[in-house]
Amino acid sequence: MDAILEMRGISKSFTGVKALNDVNLFVRPGEIHALVGENGAGKSTLMKVLSGVYPHGSYEGDIVYEGEERRFRTLNDSEALGIIIIHQELALIPLMSIAENIFLANPPSRFGIIDRTEVHRRSKELLAKVGLDEAPDTLITNIGVGKQQLVEIAKALSKKVRLLILDEPTASLNERDSQALLDLLVEFRRQGISSILISHKLNEISRVADRITVLRDGRTIGMLDTHEEPVEEDRIIRMMVDRDLEHRYPEHTPKIGETILTVEDWSVYHPIHTDRQVIRNVNFHVKRGEIVGVAGLMGAGRTEFAMSLFGHSYGRRISGRVTLEGQEIDVSTVTRAIDAGLAYVTEDRKQLGLLLEEDIRKNITLANLDDVSNRSVLDDIRELTVASDYRKRMRIRSADVYQEAGKLSGGNQQKVVLSKWLFTDPKVLILDEPTRGIDVGAKYEIYAIINELADSGRGVIVISSEMPELLGICDRICVMDHGMFVGEFAAAEATQEKIMRSIMRKGGLQ
């Protein structure tokens, strides 16, 4: 059999908008096939067609799987044949055990009663296959995101997976966990399991993919075979965005002024384990017009520091002093932090940054309703004017400001979150993983916005797990480890090696 999967001439429309237009996809048995494209290119829509989320009859074209034409009408139809999708938002129940999550839909049973001994035995076998040594009765909430990804894969193996589809599987993982997951895909390839890998991390794709299909604007642009010739990232990018990105990061000449924000002796304790100090007597500053990067490994305390600073959103027993424009400010609540001039763009835009079922207009004005109200009554015209202005300024791609935030691409969702906080007119803006899950084209636009914010005289703090990103956009980089700053580099002096060396040198002393 030449192909385990062929999708021929797939077209799909939503209320007159063509999301997919004559798309073709060809996946061989036992290969890792990467599917890439900008946000909104049609990748997720194509996979929903394949899995039956969009049932046969709601699209045009044919699906041929294992040599036979298939007409999937539900997700159960595709799963019954071994097509399993693992979404970026993991479908695990935190307060249930690993074993219960693996066999939730179809547990082994005897005489209509769940056979818990068999559940435990089979769970242990599956966990061994994905390289997890956790006990099957461990609660999901007690393991990290990287291990949760492996539990999802174990769950897929329990369904006798033949074609595994992973949507941004490493987006929330650190480098070590990402490598472990990619190594697992390579092992599955040896076992004859096919994988479709959707990812914006082109270095990972280049490392493990056998072939790469590129989508742009709902069309198949081309297919690259990594075994026939080396595939450079720039070539993939050109196919994705239809333009050369000679530089991944916009040119920028900083205009740095006096110190705008100072944090002194900042200490934070864990919200539950209150004897555990998470942030340790940190001193930190940002100048006007400066973009300061915060680097560090997963668990270094970067997000905890940012959230504690923004209205004590994280932690207990918080102490220290915060000065803005020379005046000490009160950041003990989110409202007070906003009023003082701080803003924080969360790393989890879907859960914490947006009201996904509300429209763009309401999301943009949410953090500053006073400015679109008249005597505590919302002014609809003023709200519409503000939202429309930000939609234009931030180049948010949508039909209008009444479009639901949840229906926007990741890059446009991030622009809505940025608009929301810019409308509060902050003096210092903290951006936590601002380009996570966003394609290279949208990243460039976000970087340009960050430069504009700095040029307007604001202080900008960027937390990112992607060191090339920090090196590309920041004027200064501070390095965190074990809740402390362990290194600081001017942009001209910083390298990935120096950053990692400062982590390993200081981290080993803790």
C-alpha cells in the first residue's frame, strides 16, 4: 500500500468563506508527515474533516484510508479505524487518575463491571510504551504538562492507533520534554505507526519529519521530501507566507530613556505550600522605551514573578517594593496594579486572556470599562469606536468587531489581548510567552507591535521560552533560575550559550 491516507480535493466553506479549497494530503504508512502553515491556513479544519468532526456531506472531496474510501460521520467512526487526534488543549480530567483517563471511554470489564485489575495492568503496559514510570493511580493534576502529553499518547495507543495526529504537541513543553516526545514519534515510526505533526516549531519539523505539506490560505502549496534534499527553514517560511523573511525580526533602533519601573527585594511564597519560597529577594528594573527579556527554564519562576507583580495574582506572603516613575505604587490587587500603570498579557490567552464566546469589541474594552461608560452605563457607540480603532491599528483580521474571539486565529487572538491591555494605557507592559502557538508570519507582526510599544515610551518586559526570540527582539536579557535572577546581558553581548551557562552555573549552587 503506497498510502495509509489520501485526502483528495477537500474543500470546506463556512457562511460563504472558503476555509479549504481543493486541498490534497498524502500520508505513507509508518512516516512522520508534518503539516505546516500560518494560523488560519486550514490545518485544523482539514484534520476535523479527516476525523469526522466535520461529517461527510459537509465538505467536498474524498478521504481514502487504508485503501478504502471512508465517510466518517462522527469522531467515533474515525477512532474505530485507528485515527486518533491529540489536540493542543489536552482532553484530560485533572482529578482523575492516569488509568481512569486512559480508559475513560472504553474500560475493560467483566460481566458489565469495570475490571480494575485489568485497567491497572494495561495502563502500566501503555505507560511503559511511552516512557512514563508514574503509577497508574497518580492523579493527572499531580504530573506536569510534558507527562500529560505522554498520557494522551498512551490513551491513543489503547485505541490501537494506526494514524496519530498531534496538534502543536510541544507548544507548552520545555526543550527536554519536547525532545522526549519527538523521540517517541520516531520510535512509533519504527513500529509502523504513521503520524501527522502540526507544529510552528520548524526546527523540530526539520529534525523528525519525512515529508512536509504546506498549506496557505486554505490551499495546498506544495510538499517537501526531507530525504531527497535538506529542507531549510527559510524555504518552508517562504512557502507558508508567500514572501521572503530575510530577517525573522523587524529592524529596530531603541530609544531608551530613564528608569521607569524598579522592583526591590521582591519575595513570594507558594500559594499552597506557604513555607516554600518561589521568588527570592529579586531586584529588577526596566527603562522607558526598553524591551527587557526574561529567560529561564520551565519552573524558573518567570511567570510567578510576573503574576505576583501584577496585583498579587500569584503567591502568598508577598513582600518588596515597586516604584513606577519614581513613586512607590500599590500592586496588592489587579485593579490597583492597572490603575498604577501595569498590564500583564498572560501566557494562556484562551483560558485567562479572552472571553472566547464574546466578540472582539467586548474583549478589547473589558479591562477598562470606565472609559467606554457614561455614569456607569455602557456607551455602545463609544465601545464600538474604540474596538474598531484597535482592530485597524493592530491589523486584526476579522469580518468585523462583532466576530467571536474564539473563532479567530491564534495570532489575531493575541492581538485582541494586546489591544485589551493597551486600552488601559499602561506605562509598563508584561508579555508572557507572547508568540506561543503563533506562526512565523503572525510572530513578525507581534514583534513589530512590541517595537511600537517601546517606541511610544513604555517599558516592555517579554518572558519567552524561545531564546532566539529574546535575542532577536530584546535590548537586555535577564536570566532567571530557582526564583532568582542569575545573569544579565546587553543584547549585543547575549548568546544562547551564555544564557545557558549562567543558568547551569548558578542553578547548580541551589
